[in-house]
Amino acid sequence: MNRFGERFTMTTFGESHGKAIGCVLDGVPAGLAIDETFIQSELDRRKPGQNEFATARKEEDKVEILSGVFEGLSTGTPITLVIYNTDQKSGDYTNVKDIFRPGHADFTYFHKYGLRDYRGGGRSSARETAARVAGGAVAKLMLRSLGIEFASGISAIHGIVAQNLDFNYPKNSPIYALDPSVEEAQKAAILEAKNAHDSVGGVATLKISGLPMGLGQGLYYKLDAVLAEAMMGINAVKAVEIGEGIHSAELRASQNNDPITPHGFKSNHAGGILGGMSNGDDVILRVHFKPTPSIFIDQESTNTHNESVSVSLKGRHDPCVAVRGSVVAESMAALVIADMILLNMGSTMSGIKGYYL
Amino acid sequence: MNRFGERFTMTTFGESHGKAIGCVLDGVPAGLAIDETFIQSELDRRKPGQNEFATARKEEDKVEILSGVFEGLSTGTPITLVIYNTDQKSGDYTNVKDIFRPGHADFTYFHKYGLRDYRGGGRSSARETAARVAGGAVAKLMLRSLGIEFASGISAIHGIVAQNLDFNYPKNSPIYALDPSVEEAQKAAILEAKNAHDSVGGVATLKISGLPMGLGQGLYYKLDAVLAEAMMGINAVKAVEIGEGIHSAELRASQNNDPITPHGFKSNHAGGILGGMSNGDDVILRVHFKPTPSIFIDQESTNTHNESVSVSLKGRHDPCVAVRGSVVAESMAALVIADMILLNMGSTMSGIKGYYL
Amino acid sequence: MNRFGERFTMTTFGESHGKAIGCVLDGVPAGLAIDETFIQSELDRRKPGQNEFATARKEEDKVEILSGVFEGLSTGTPITLVIYNTDQKSGDYTNVKDIFRPGHADFTYFHKYGLRDYRGGGRSSARETAARVAGGAVAKLMLRSLGIEFASGISAIHGIVAQNLDFNYPKNSPIYALDPSVEEAQKAAILEAKNAHDSVGGVATLKISGLPMGLGQGLYYKLDAVLAEAMMGINAVKAVEIGEGIHSAELRASQNNDPITPHGFKSNHAGGILGGMSNGDDVILRVHFKPTPSIFIDQESTNTHNESVSVSLKGRHDPCVAVRGSVVAESMAALVIADMILLNMGSTMSGIKGYYL
Amino acid sequence: MNRFGERFTMTTFGESHGKAIGCVLDGVPAGLAIDETFIQSELDRRKPGQNEFATARKEEDKVEILSGVFEGLSTGTPITLVIYNTDQKSGDYTNVKDIFRPGHADFTYFHKYGLRDYRGGGRSSARETAARVAGGAVAKLMLRSLGIEFASGISAIHGIVAQNLDFNYPKNSPIYALDPSVEEAQKAAILEAKNAHDSVGGVATLKISGLPMGLGQGLYYKLDAVLAEAMMGINAVKAVEIGEGIHSAELRASQNNDPITPHGFKSNHAGGILGGMSNGDDVILRVHFKPTPSIFIDQESTNTHNESVSVSLKGRHDPCVAVRGSVVAESMAALVIADMILLNMGSTMSGIKGYYL
């Protein structure tokens, strides 16, 4: 099941070291100006090889549109976006062909499917997330015209936590830091881990603003539930919080409830969602990434014959997957919201009559 | 969208103060012994009105099977479970008919649908979760015969955190505590909040054991992602963690990776899931519930005419929704696993040939 | 898989001789006046036991609303409609407990599920179609307010074919005949078969008028394809035609193409659908029903031990299932259109902006 | 909605005159040998430009695998098949840029989406069916290893109907005729129409053999219903019959019921399906295609400004779309069966236990 969404849907395909990765977007409304430059700029934000905080793999990540766009506009038919793999070095993986890398999907894919594409993790590689970013960019184009905007950045690295979040700052920071006052310490933590042939975890914070009220569908396609699914499904994510998140479980309701005024909510512990639906306030998400499992320290593992082995990885890997992961999280959030925007149409008879009559 | 799951699916219906709540289970395999006593015992674990730590609303929560079972066995056709509402007191809600209760779904439902069933929150009431527990019980019956078991309990209340988890203890505890050494402090925190006409948040921890390897479908129906969706979709949940969870974002990979041995994993920071698939180890989830928003302290709010009002709630409410919520979380987890068990069949040609030839 | 539709969805449940049959409608927009009298009147059109042309089974088919309606209006939450079984005579089926009735689902259900509810066909009974009619009635209520209307009747019985279709006539005919000039011959064909302990096949013709242009979604949820699925899925249906249907395969394009004028199409060979989408003209369907397989003549069959047996059926059965089947076909068509109406919203950016901005 | 299937799914993309058409297959089991030569041979059966009975458009229709296959085997991940368009002549369509071609999707696409890709019908072109054939070929590879085979051919052209069907003959016939005794007359009918700048309709008959009993899911994913959807969704199809089809509506049950013996059914009026499930007998389908709407005779139509125009088409078109359509029908049938094979797993507890324990 490689499709995401119900109405604005994305199906991704491709492996780390295959010919290409990409996605088919089905459900994009007709008449949307498809700004390729914007899609490419989103891919560039996620692109590896840009500085010392990311993997040295140098993928151009050039997007090509195969279908669904005519004379610059979406036609209502499936939009296919393809990114050809250009810098794959499959040779790096020959030595782990039969070995399970700790913390990786190798073990589970092999046991599920009876075989695996061992080159760079194959389909389970974070490289697939480039397709998500391309797809998310189209969702953002649609949502921008409705006044809905997305922002994200890094709020914590290895336990070094941002105190004040400035969503304008990440574009100036190589680690997409949200708080300049801790940026240097966060950078240092990444480089120390890298120099120790190790990696570190981190936290991304997202903000979605401009949402209409009422997004979220019934009890099993709630806005918060689907956002949680979208985030937890990103490689390396181990926890998701909405609004006050884990802290809310330590509070009393008199502290956690957001008073309502004729001009809006007085606080936003809810993170913009009540009863699984947007309440018009900013949606706030925190997404926790584990440290990149690929490290260059000897590790204890097994091979496909269930024999003990010592794994010594080669290759090129991010010392902190959360950094580029924040861009992926933003893209997935955009896909969720675009889907919810379409699903929400038809909630009321008056809305339907207004549309048709 | 009131359906959960892809192959083992549950569609729930009903409102807090309507005639009934219930669910239709579609996809239950034929030939499963449907043990009504077990289903009822699961509902009894969630049932309100049993002690001072829960709401005084006294629902019998008696389940009735309307379809899908013949001579004690599932027939492969939809199983309908109905629970009639017997103790609803709609009158309690007349005073909040036009008012939005802070922290509740009233505001969003009204703005989405243009009207709302104000009696006890209508469809958004936690009462609907009884249908989930009934449905989850059938999933458990199926999974038990495959050796898959579920356990849960309360690991934290109002910041008082369990140190050692004993999954056998909750059945002896009125607050389903996992750690007897902090149980009394947790109880006290609940009662203090209750006496202050307030409520507290809490955390449930779940353990799923006996899973085969490889559950989880591709990149957009990963086991962890769907569990996160299932948990975040439960009323009042604001954060979900898997395995090491938020802590993993503070670690290095050398600390967080689980070494693999021929006899299994040496540790379980992964929480039993790698690459979105079960790795054969226990799946561990932590589910964070906000404090019950219904409190008996005056709160600032608005009404349907967007005028300022002071809300003074009446009615009967749980002082800590996490307690009974832990049973709901367990039920949702069972539904996820049952679905994944069915979806996983057909992953390999050898499995298909074994089934048909 | 007992759910129909993507956005306006119906999940049905129940067996012929169980406690009840019914459906859950998920996706009904809020604010629709739910006219119970109309729903009941639709059920009455399908109800058995009304005259000599239908089975003598006397079901009251009284619908009860369990959820989703508050103060007469839909609330946007699932609407559950239940019909309790009152006249089931399970004893009639004891003699066929282990026997496969020719032309029935007994054989396939037993081999799929390893067991079967033999009472009246269990879930495979045409009794389940009462739930479809109840659900379709709600769809009709929604569509009527958009100016979309449905009509149907019997165009052929046992090869006696209507020449001129009068969609106002069926309500006056006990066999829902569309052509008064052949009605008596069609009635005679039914009664002759009945007197011979046999049954006959027939054809229903449907007309859907008032459709907006453009209903139908992409290439795999085309309007004609989904209508075909809906019709072929009705018990006993063996063929479906749209517009000119089988006749179109005998024509040249110069005969079959419908010329377009500024005031509409000059002819309607297309049956109101081009490229899988409604073109604004009436949609015309012909649905072919085989003769009711339950007959009272000795037939050659086998039992669950694969032994030869002679089947001698008892019970009460329609001598021509097409008659009441036409009402079911109309109901299924209404469900398809309601779904398409919702899905079509969001096809264009201009439509979305009009809805939200 | 450009996805077909529930578990073995195909999402197609691309337009007649865009860069490429193709499909993503999601749900293909791992370990299937992907025989590219076979896939190409299937495409060659559908390929245009091979003789005087088909369009002169010369597409090479060379398939390329972009993902999902490693070392010759499916890996359980999405398989992407792409066919680049090489012989598109967009210039042929400049004169119909603003004109609606009678019998085509131009009218409905324009009114649904507010714009259209007018080059060769864009997405609505029968060219998209090449992607279906590529996808269907993979389904056939899977099913062949389970002993399930597909055959098809032309049973009627312009009312000239085959009397005896020989499913081995079509491979020797340029019009895929099933009955050599009428082949020449059928050919003549096509060429006469072609010479008159017109086109003719035709009928394809399909046979699926080797099916296990019990394929088909519940009441709303019945085998016959989904086959009907699959067939009616093919360009130009206007009617679908199963087994005895329209003829069954003219019979009595004593004629139409198939007697059951310990060695199988005595006849096959049912067309291999009872109660929406396969009964182990051959599944027989008849698919009725209207004449290709593109003809070179002046026709009455309108343009996008709703003005009367006379359409005079240019370009290259099939004089009888049923011929190549029969290959598409076979491919769609294979996709349906592959899906049903996967869905059927997990129908019984004993099957599940056999799979896992």
C-alpha cells in the first residue's frame, strides 16, 4: 500500500538505487497553475549533499512532469512526477548484501518478502521521501491559493531544545534551526556525533496557518489522527505530538482548556484541533526523529542465515536525519490538508446546493 | 468517514444520547467462535460508574449481536454489535445547547456542519468508544487464536510516572495502574483534581506480544503509522510514542540501535517496529491523554451567536479520561493488528501458492 | 466487503432469517431533512406479499432510525437504518440444510467460508436488498433537492418486450410495467410460470434525469462503470446495458453518434454518458434479471458431502424477481449518483475557491 | 480516481499526446518472475498499426520497468511500467481544439474541468488502454502460476455473430475472430465501413478458466459486479453480459438453472458465477463495443462557445475498436481476478491459521 490520501492522493514508487523514484498525484483539481520552479525549490530544500550536516550523496533531484499538466495548468488527470536517480553507488552495499543493518528495515523486509533489494535499503530508503516532497509541493500550490501556509524547522537536536521558535529563521540556517540562540550548540552536537562516526536524533516543529474551521472527517479520518499517521510514517519518526502534546497529560483541564472569545481562542494548547477538526487556529505539530541508524561504528547483527556478524557500514549518510526530515514532514502535512480540503466539500446540504444550483 | 481499517474493518455509529451506539465489523473471517461473554467482559472494563475514579453515569453497556453470527460462529458476513443507551440524561445539556464547551468538539462540529447534536457531545462523545471496545474484542478473539496478546495500563497521571511496569497489575487496580509503587499517588492526584472540580491528564502504555514478523504494508500503511493514527484518533489523545519515542530523539544511534543476535534483538528501543513493519519483538506504545475538558469550574467561552459567555458545566464526567481510555487504546490496537494480519497474506508468491495449491 | 460507494457510502448488514437487516450510511451531508415517511414508502414499493406476482412472505419492513438524525435533520454523522425480520420461517429450510440449491449462492458460500447460514440463503438472500432500498431512499432525498429524479419499471418479461416506455405507468401496475399494451401478456407469462412451479426472467429499465454535466471520476470510477457494478451486483442480474447498449455494437458510428446542438443532443444513443461522465441528458439503463432460481420442480444437485441429491424446494418465492428488483436497481442508481455528486465537488480550482473563499 | 482494484491495484497515468503513459502496480506479491518479454508480447497484441483493420498510428509501445523489480523478481514494492509516446501528431487535432467531437469525451471533460487537453482526446484516449494491458500482463504472470488462464476474441461485428467459439483461433486472425466461418464476413463489414469513412461496433467474448471456487467478496465487491465495472469502464463499451446474459431474462428457471453433479455443473448458464462468487466453472463474459466515434464524415456539433459547427475529423482511427478492445478486456479481467485472489485469502480462520501457524 503505497498510496496516501483519500481524495487528493499520492502514490509513490521507486527505490534508492533503481532507475527513478516518483509519484502519481490523483485528485488534483483542474486549473491549478503548476509552477515547476516551486516544486524544484521544495526538492532543493530536501536535497542532500549541500553542507557538512547532510549526507555527501549528490543527487541533483531534478523533477520531470510526465503527465497531467497541459499548457501550464493541471487538467484534473493524474500528475506524474519523476526524479531519476543519478548518483547511486550500489557497490557501497555489496558488503551488506546478506547482512541486516541494525535499526534498519533490512530485517523486516527480508522476513516479510523473502528477498530484498539490498542496494541502499531499496524501497525503504529515505530517498523515497523526495517523491513526497515533490507531491507535497503540488499540494502547497493548491493550498496557497486558499491562504493556507506551512512552516517548519528544527526545535531540538540531541536534547538541545529551542526556547523561542522563529519560523522565518530556518531558511537562513543549514540545520533549519528555529531558535538562533541554540543553533550553534545544535550544530556542534551534530558534528560531534559525525566525527565519532555516530549520529543524533532531533525534533521538527511544524506550523500550519490559515486553515478554515471544520477540516477533519468523522471519527476515523480525524485531522489529528491523519496528521499523526502521516508523520509517524516518515522514516525514523518515533513520536508525534499535537499542540501541548505530552505536556498536556501532566496538566489539569483548568490549565489545558483554551478559553474561547468572540475574537478567537485565548491560548492554543489544543494545537488548532478540537474533536479531530481544525478550529481555525494554527495547527502545531512536533515530530521526533531517532538518530540515523546508519553509523560507521562496528555493530552486532545477523545475516540472512541467522548467523552472528559484525556490521561495519560504508556509504554516505546524514548525521541527523531530522534536519532534512523537517521538509518531508511539512510536505506530508500539506498532502493531509489538501486531502481534507477536498473531503470537507459536501459536508452540508447548503454547501452542496451552493456548488450545484 | 466512520470506518476504520482496510480488510478487517469497523464502522461505528451512534451518539451519546441517541437510541444506540454500535459497530459493523466487515472482514471478520468465517469460523471464528464469537464468545459473547468475552466481548461483554471487555465492555465491562471500559464501563463507567464503577468507582470514584470514573464518571457516575451508569450505563449497563450490554452488547447485542444483530448479524453475522450463526450457531456461535462468524459466517464471514458483517457482524453488527449494538449497545442501547439506557442512562442518558439529555436534560443535563439543555443549558449548553447554544454554548461551546472549552476543550470540546462543540465549536468545530457546529462550524463544520452548521448544526450539532448538543446532548452530551452527540457523536463526538467518548461514549462512542464503547463501540470500539466491542469491535476490538472480536479482533482479540481472532488474534488470540494466533498467539497474539494485548496488555495495557496507566503509566502516568498528572506527571506521576511509573518506574516499573507490571502488565499483570492493572486488573487489580481501579485506575489500571501499571506500577503499584506509585498507584496511591496517582489515585490521590485524580481525587484532588476531582475535589477541585477539575480533571487531570494521564498516559497509557500498551504492549502487543506474539506478533509475526513483517506486519505493516508498504510505505503508506506502515504498522507504526496506522497505530499512531488509531491512537491519536481516540478522544483526548494529544501525543503518541513508539518504543523509545521522544527519548530516541535525544540519543545517538550507537545508543538507540538494537543489536541483533541469532536469538533476537538485544534491546527494544525500536518498540518492535523497523521500517514500518513488526520485527517480532513486543510492540510498545505510549498514549498521552489530555485532562477531560468537562470541568465544573466557570470557564470563558462563546455561544452560537459568537457572544461571550461563562460556561458552568453540569453532568457526570471522568476526572481522568486516560484510565478508561487505556482500554480503548488496547481495542484500537487490536483492530489495527487484525487488519494487518489479513493484509499481510498475499505478500509473497510462495505464500499464495501455499494457500491455493 | 459490504460497503458501497466512496463518499456517500452504504454498509449493509444482516441475513434473511437473522434478527434484522439494515445499513449504515456514512457521508450523508448535514442539514438534510430525513423524511421517514418517504423512506418507508420506498420500502413499501419493494415489500413482498402484496399481490400474486410476488412471494407470499409477509414482511412489514418497518424502518427504524438508530442514529445520525437529530430534530429531523441529518447531522453529518452515520445514519443507521434497521429493519427487523418478523416473518422468517427458518423451518422451511431444514430440508435444504446440507443441500445446494441450483442457481443459488449456497454452493459458492459453502466452498468459500466452509460453513453457511442455510436459513433462506442467509446473507445471500434478496431480503438484504431492503437495506439497499432504505439507503437509496436517503440518497434520493438528497438528490431531489438538486432536481435529480429517478424512474424505473419493467420493460420485458420472458421475452415479451415493451415497445413504448411510460415511466408514469409502473405505479399503477402490480408488475411495474412500463408499457400498458404488453402488461397483460407479461402478467400472464409470470402466472403461467408460477402455476408450473417455475419462474421467469425479466428486464428493468431505469431513467435518471436532471443530472449536472461531468459526473463520473477519472478512468476507474466512471459513471457508467460504477452503474454497471451497482446493477450487476444485484441478486439475479446477468447483464447491464447503457443507452443503445447491445444494439450499439450492431451499428455504424454514423448511426450511433449523437449530434450535438446548442440546445443539447439530437439523440441519446449514449444513454446520457460520454467518456464515463454524465453529459446532461437522461441516463438510461437496462438491467436483465435471470428467473428466480428457487422453483418447486425437482432438480438435480449435490449436498455438502458431494453426493447426488434431488432438490425439492419449499418456501415462498417470487415468480419473477425482476419486478421487485426494478425498485432495488433504482435505489442502487440513487446511491451511485449521490456518491458522484459528492466526489465531483473539488474538480476545479474555481469550484474550490468558490466554496471556501 | 485513476486507480483500479483493492489489493492488487493499478494506477494509470498519461495522455494520448503527452510524454508517456504508464501504470503503477501496487500489491504485486514478492518473488514473481517478471517476464518482460511476455509483457511486451501482450502490448504487441494491442498495438496499433499492424494491419488494415486498425488505426495507422504506429506506436512502438515499448514498455520500460522503472521500479519494483530486482534481479528479475518482483520485490513486493510498486512496479512502475512506462510507455513513451513516440508517434503522436498533435497537429492533427488543431482543427478540433475548440470543437466537441460527437460520441467523444470532449464535451464532458470540458464541462467537468473547465479546460481540456484536446490533443487526441488527451487522457480520455483509448491510448491509455496500453497501460491497462501492461498491468494486466503482470496479473496474468501471477495467475498463470496458479493455473488460471484467459482467452478472448471477437464474437460479433456489426451484427455478424459467431456461431461456434474457438478460443485458439483468434491468434491466427487479424481481427481476433473466434469463429473462422464468419471471419471473412466480419472483415468485410469492417472494411466496408472504413471505406465509407465510417466505423462499426462489435462484441468480444472472454473466457477465464482454472478459477478456484469462492472468488468474490461479500455483497459489494462481487466477482460479477467488479467484472462488469471493469468491462464497462473500457472506452466504447456499452453493455456487459455474464454467462447466459440477456438471454437468461427470456428463460424460465427450469431452463436457466445449472444442475449440479458430483463432477461439476451440467451446464454453465451462470457463466461460472453464483451469488457473486466463482463456482469453479469457466467465467464467460460478453463485452459490447460501440463503433469508434471518430469518423471522417461531416457531423453536426458545437464548440466551446456553444455555437453550431460541422465537424470534419482528421487523424488515424480504428474502424472497429472492438478488435483491439478485446485484448484490453482480457487485461482488465486479469486485474480483477488477481485482486480477488488476494482478497480471498483470509476468508476463513482455518486458512489464516494455515498461513501463520
